[in-house]
Amino acid sequence: VQLLEADGLEQDVGETEDDESPEQRARRPMNAFLLFCKRHRSLVRQEHPKLDNRGATKILADWWAVLDPKEKQKYTDMAKEVGYKDK
């Protein structure tokens, strides 16, 4: 099975670079949207308990799309604090 990684490069599932285990690989810091999702996913789960993760993320994306720019900026600032660098 081929999956696309965040950088757009294909990688076989289970294949790691330099034989590192997933626990040893450094994770990228969360961006503003991911921080928003982390904070609000439980609300979506409360409102839609039978919804799968993909469906919950779609709802969160809709919420993010209509979020006030000042609120979005708060999450962007939080992302910068945790080390996320916007390209």
C-alpha cells in the first residue's frame, strides 16, 4: 500500500527511514488547524458520537473555515510557540 506523506513523497506503509522505529522519529509540531482540532474534537464527538474520525475532521474543517480571523490568529500564535514554522 502506498501512502502520501505530508511532504507529498510516497512511502511504503511500515517503511521507516534509517530503520528508526516510529517512536524514535521526531514528530513535526502541530499547526494552527491541528491545535484547533485537538481542542474541539471532543465537542464534535459529543454532538456526533457515532461519527468516524474522518467525518469529525470534516466538521472541524468546516468550523475552521468560518472561524473569526482573530480566533484563528490565536491558534497560529500557539502553533508558533510550539515550534511550527509556516512555509
